[in-house]
Amino acid sequence: MERIAIHPRDRAALRLSLGVGLAVFVAYGLALPIPFVVCVMAVLMLCKPGPPLPLAKGLFIAGIFGVLVLIGGLMVPLLENYALAGILLTAAILFTLFFTGLTSGNPLTMVLVLSFALIPVAGVAEQSLVLALAGTLAIGVGVGTLVSAISNILFPDPSGAAGKAKVSGPPPAVARWIALRATLIVMPVFVLALTNPSFYLAAIMKTVALGQQAGDTDARSAGRELVGSTLAGAGMAALAWAGLSLWPSLWMLALWLMAVALWSGSGLFGTRHTAYRPSFWSNALFTTLILLGPAIEDSANGKSVLQGALMRTSLFIGVALYAWAAVWVLERWRGRDLECKFDLMGGEQ
């Protein structure tokens, strides 16, 4: 019998969908703490270009991340006693991590960006949350490595194709500007989160994703990219919640999120032609997870799901609008600065 050939882009979308389903089963089936964060970490691993990490290496990296995240907890006393110094040091760390991720082309640095933005805020709210969140992030990397390995076994790339995916970073000068722009997008929300950590934790995750996405866009398309992907993610979360309401169960949750991941993955990996770039679809999937996860927790705790969802969606849209405005202002300022330098050089000649 002749085997059916599957295009590598289709394989990538299927791996993402299957990996998300497996991560949901592990995170929610085992009742892990903050399960949607585990799923988010798994998505970051599944979207990593190139061959999957070996399982042993992935588990080792998960342990290293756990230790590094705990080190981020040392920022808590500094933020509580010397707020300005703590905020400036956090900004310097985030800039360094953004810059390293851009120049190295390693998407796993985004896990560290997310960790160093989340852990201090969680620690200001409650010191015990640092250990819980650090463990969740490390488990998420481990689960992501595991489900990525399983997905690649079931839907492997043709021999030799996996090693071809090589991500080249921008020149150092451009990388520094993009890292600065991403840091300036994240820091105001980080400072705001220190005033009410429990309310703004999800917003921190969203802002880090927007900071990364803003590095791939310009002022002209920033509105459609940043705000549009947020609205798309909110729409997919609402659709998944409506489907889950028909028959609330772990199976339905996994199947609906697999469907959402397959739709996002088809746009992310180019299986279907869309007017949006891959970063649009990855951010939309990211938004879906961080909207749907807290909604499930609200339902389990007897809180109003609709009220919580509306508040988070409004907050995310507000953050996206701020990121859009920040990109527009910074790009105009940079353009004028470059024009002034060009005029000065012309005048000297």
C-alpha cells in the first residue's frame, strides 16, 4: 500500500496540535499547579524551530531553568525595600535576555524572560508563590520537551529536513534596538503589576508575548498584528469555552484546544495562506491559553466566568493598544534621530 505523503508544514501543525492535547492531559489530568502555565510553556517548546530537544537534555534544561527562576526570586526583597533599584535591575535583566534571544536565535530565552518578569511580581504578592511558580515553569519546560518528543515520533520530518531549520538573528545594532523596544513595552505593565500582583500576572505573560511580537513588526502594521492577534485569541478562547460548556470534561478540553492549536498552527507554519505573519498566530494561541485557563479556574472556584473573562480581555486589549502606541512613538523617535544624524553628516561634508 502506498504511503500518503504529508508536507513538512502539515507535520509541524499536527505536531503542535497533538502536543497541546498531550500537555492539556498532563497538566489538567494530574491537577498540576497553574496548569495553563504548563500548557503555555509546552507551546513555546513546540513552536521552537529545528529538531526537538533530546528528552534527557530537555529535562536537564528544565532543572537549570528552575534554579535560574529561583534566583529571580532574589529580586523580591530588592523590589520591596529599594523599589527603584529593583525596577532598573529588572529592566537591565530583561533587556539582556531579549538581546540574547535575538542574537542567538534561541526561542528558549523567552522562557527566561517570562520567568524573570513573573517571579518577582508573584513574590511581592506572596513569597510561597515563588516556589510554586518556579516549579510550574520548570515542569512546563519538561512537559513541553516530552510532548514535543512524542509528537515528533508520530509525525517526524523527512530525514535531513529537521536540521535545516536555522534561525539567523538580526545584526547587533538592530537587536539592541528591538530588545530596548521590547523592554520598554514590558516594564510599565511590570511596575503596574507590583501594585496588584494577583490581578496582573496574566497581563505580564501577555505583555512579554507582545514585547516579543513587537520586535517582528513595524509601526505601520503593529496595530493589526498586536491588537488583531489579541482579538483573535479572545475569539478562539470564547469558541473553545462554548464547546467545553456542551460537555465539561478533560477530553473535551483537550479536543477543543487541539482544534484551536491546529487552526493556529496552520497559519503559523504556512499550511494555509493568510494575510498575517506567523507571530500573529502564535500570539493568538498564546492569548487563548491565558484567557481560557483562568476562566476554568474561575468556574471551579465558583466565581463569575463572564465577568473575569471580560476584565482579562479588556486588560489584554488595553495592553495591546499600549504596545501599538509604544511601537509607533519609538519608531517615529528613532526615525527623527536617524534623520538628524544624516543631516549632521551631510552638513559636515
